[in-house]
Amino acid sequence: MHVRDLTQFLAELSENNNRAWFVMNKPRYDILRVEFLELVTRLIVEIGKFDPAVIGCNPKKALFRINRDMRFSHDKSPYKTNFSAAITASDRKRPSQGGGPMYYFHITATGTLLIAAGEYIPPADRLRAIREHVVSDSVGFSKLLKNKKLLASYGGLQLGEQLARPPKGFDATSPHLDYIKLKSFLVRKEQALKKMLGDELEQELIAHFKNAYPLVEWLRQAGEIGGE
């Protein structure tokens, strides 16, 4: 993967976010997309060595489209200024699909690499299953929060958007209440790509995804995913 070429393309796209420019530069995009797809294909193989559940993930379905959904947005820029992918066991990468935990990453126009894993704003039934799992497996969840590799890579579970009060069916005495109030269960890490080459990027992603596996595994134990 030519990381420098990708960030250069995205930087230019951010300054010329219109269809005419994109059509003129479509050959560049096509080459970069093929390289990105090859990277994701290799990642699936490598992740499958410690998480066999993702071996069957379709790499093409793991990639997000570069076209933005502008239907409900004031921003009418037609294209995203990042390349992104989500590797799952179900091939359902959108939170609304309730496909379970995922390994996610994106590269931005400013040369930032975001690595994340877990479930971002899952649908209501799935979120409730996770919250109930926090209570039923309080000991296991406590161990997860203290996992050394998870902490080393991400600093712990993200304490992001959460409810002001305990969700329905839970009370103030519920174990790990601060986490039960969360709307997402994920870890994330941002870093500058700097002069990172393709092989270095791949190894960086594999290392951090491996350290996130305990969270992914624990989340999969939270009820049935997507009605499977």
C-alpha cells in the first residue's frame, strides 16, 4: 500500500470535493482502492489467525464507499476524505445492522490513522444484550477492563456518550454502572502516519487488533448477534 500516495490523494480531494475533480482523478482512486482492498484482504487472513470467526469476511464488503450519503446532511460534499474498512464475522459493518463487534480503521486526508474495535452505537436490542452481559458476567468484565494488552494499546474502554440515568431494567446498584450507561462499547486509538510504509501500517494494525481481541470475544458472548 502506497500510504503517501493515498494521503496525498485524500488531501487533494478535501480541497476539490466535487464530481468534476473526482472524475478527472478516478484512475488514481481506482489504483488506491485496489491497494486498500489488498491490504484489507491480508488483514482478514492475519486477524483470522487469532480470531477464526472473521476468516470468511468478504473484503469487498468490509470496505466503506467513498461516496457520502447527503440525504440528511447540510454538508453536500459528495465524497468522504478518508479510506475506511470494518472487518466483522457477519459481513454486516453498519451499526444499525447489529452485526456484532468489528475491527475498524481509517486513514484521513491529514495523515491520521484511527484504529478501533468493538461496537459503535449498536441497535437497542443488541445494546441491551451487552448491558445485561455486563451484569451477568461482572467478573469477566472486570478482567476485561484490566487486560494489560488492551490497556497498552488503547488505554481502556472509551467512556464516551452515555445516559444520565441507569437504563430501564437497571438500577443504581448494578455493577459497572458507568459502563452500563454507555451507548457504545469500543476501544480506539489515533496516531499520525508520518512516514509509515505499507508493511509498517499492516503490522501496526495487526498488533492493535490482536490486543483488542479480548473485547471482541467478550462482546460476542453477549446474547445472539443479529438473530443468528
